[in-house]
Amino acid sequence: MASPAGPGGLLAMAGTPDALMLVDAVIAFTLLETLALLAWRRVSGRGIAPRPLLSTMASGLTLMAALRAVVAGAPWPWLVACLMAAGVAHAIDLRIRWRG
């Protein structure tokens, strides 16, 4: 089995328009998923409550933003900002879950 880091692997795609489009597609799908889950909750009254959902999604989306910054070759402060935002979102998510 070929390594993702090897020739032709995912890391070889870094900095290419294909890699950026892939990350952007995953981000877009995650945003649509979030909107669909919030709409489902509003219409049916069932599903994940908005606060835990949004904190979980924020954590994941900021990690994806960090990935996008790396793939796009952004200056390192953008990566640090995205990772710090992910850490804050994760802490908020844990606090919400800890309280129940």
C-alpha cells in the first residue's frame, strides 16, 4: 500500500488547486451539514441541540481552516490563529459537554 506522503499521495497535492478545492469542498459540505442539522432540529424538535452542535462544528471547521492555510501556503501566523481558534472551540465544546 502506498504511503499518503509518497509520490502521488495527498501530501504531493499540497499547494495545488486540486488540494485547495478538496479542502474547500469538505468545508462547504460541513457547513451545509451544520445548516441541515440546525434546520432538522428547528422543524422536528429532535436532533442535536444548537450549542453543542455549533461548538463541535466550530472546532472541526477551524482545524480544516488550518489545513487549508497549510495547503495554500499561507504565512505561519494564519496557521497559528486557526489552531488557537480550534483550541478555544474545543475548550468550549468540552465545557458544554461537561455540564451536560
